[in-house]
Amino acid sequence: MTHAPEPASGSLPALGWSPFFEAQLTTAEAALMPVRIASVHRARLSGQSTAGAVRLVLPLGAKTDGFAVGDWVLVEPETRDVRRRLSRRTLLQRRTEGGREPQLIAANVDTLFIVTSCNADLNVARLERYLALANEAGTTPVILLTKADQVDDPAPWRTEVEGLQRDLAVVTLNAKSPEAAQVLAPWCGAGQTVALVGSSGVGKSSLLNTLAAKAPDEAQATGGIRESDAKGRHTTTSRSLHAIAVGGWAIDTPGIRTLHVSDISDGLDLLFAEITELAPECRFSNCTHSHEPGCAVRAAVAAGTLPEARLERWRKLREENLSNTPVETGSRNNKTTRLPGRRR
């Protein structure tokens, strides 16, 4: 029986601390203790320090919704009072249906493991949404194809996703096999942070248990899938930070059924780089690549170098992003923020 190791005492880098965070400290904060947020609940926070788990105390009236798992905060060593949250190096967030503010998914993540499986759950359009999210946040996306042991040949599944983005890493594995931890070790080393996202039932909890080498009594609960459509049941209900056996950290997240895109223009440009690079060759600078004459993108579709379905998915995500991204209107001293197409 093996347990995930605690970080070395006094070793902030083992927790993911870097010069980026060190540079934010002031002389007056020298006595404060850096703590990494490990879980966020409705009325409380827990953290991970070099000495172990910490129960944090928020200022009176403060809310937890401004904190994300993976954040760094400065804390009074004796009272555990939170004094300040440090600026984030990366931030994964999404806009929910009808939500006024984005929902925070995870902060200061180096690599985003986008988990899907070699069955009917694999959805190319949904994977592109996750890729755009990772691109916009500045994290490195890696697609993990789980349940590879349950199909005769995982190659067709791998081929289907490898071309979704240039230089995209795609890994096939069995989430419950110890070999999975060895295959993913390059992204999970000391001080590195990964986050796991994907639909319910694809094996995120099983993979976390493997990466963290959790004992049976400490393991995350796992659930099966419906045979009819490969849909899974939610077993993870909140985000949390876990130590990885090879030295890094993993943030587990609940399954996301619907991922709306918003504020991800740069992420889409990187995801659809072949379209982004062709666009300047179009006759019109504001070409929509749908009907205009002299469209270089449509010409690529006609020539067979750009799949029609790929262009359609780009168009859908672009339009959704424009509709969901808030814009500022009004005079300089009286600006308001609203969604395009919505009345004030």
C-alpha cells in the first residue's frame, strides 16, 4: 500500500511556487505564510502549506467565490487569517448559462488533461471547446483517451483527435493501470500542476486515484456509465487539490455537461490556426468565410485541404463567443457591461 507523499517541509517550489509569485511579495508581507488553496466550499477554504493541510479563515463578510483551487494566498501564520490572494499565472474559467460572472475552474495550472474515452463519449466539437479554454488560459492541453484497454485498437480514436490542434499531445491509456502514471509523468513532475476536465464517466476519478497512488480508503469515488450512450454519473462534486505520487499536483473537477464559450478569441485563433492564417489572404478583411467572393478559406475547403465540418465548427464557436462575450458601452465615466444583442 502506497500513499501520495507530502511536500518536503519548507519547500514552496514543491507546491508549485515560482519566481512569478515571489515577485509579488512586499517587504511588509515577509512574515506572512504562502498557502495554496486546496478546496473551495460555500463558506470556507482549505489550503496546503509546506507543513501540511491548513484550515483558512476569511475576513468577516468575505466570500469564497473569488478564490479558485490552485490559488496562492498570504496567511497570518498564527491565526490562519487570509490577508491577500496573489495574482494568477493562469486561470481556467467558464461562463454558465445566465451567470453574470465566470465560474472559476482552477488557477495556476501548467497542463490541462482533457479526458475523454474510446467509446461513444468522444465528441470532437466538445474537445475543441476544452482546447480553446486551455489556449485562452495559457495552459498546455493534453488529450487523454481512456478505456483504451476496452477496444480492439485505439488507433482510430487517436487519429480522430490528433488533428484538432497543431502540436497537440494525445495519449491513450487505461486510467486504472499503474502504467498510466508512468506515461503521464512528463507533465506531473515536482512543482507541476495538472487539472483534469471532461464529461462524467470518462475515468477522471480513476485516473486521479492512479496518479496520486491513493489507498482504497482514500480513493475518489468512481462510477460506471450507461451502455446505451456511454454517459457517466457525477462522482466528483467539487474541485480539490491532490498530491501526485511523482511529485506534482492534480486538480480534480466535476464533470461538465455543457461548456459555453466566452472571452476566448485568442484561444480560438490558436485552435483553428489553419483558418486564422488563411484569413489575411481573403479579398475582404471582414470576411466571414461563408459567401464572400475571393475567400481563401472557402477556396481551401473547395481544394480539399480544409474539411467543411471543421470550418462549420469554427463558425459556430466564433458566433457563440461573440454572443457570450460582454462588451463595455457608454461614455468614459459611465460605462456599463452587457452581452451583445441584449438590452440593458
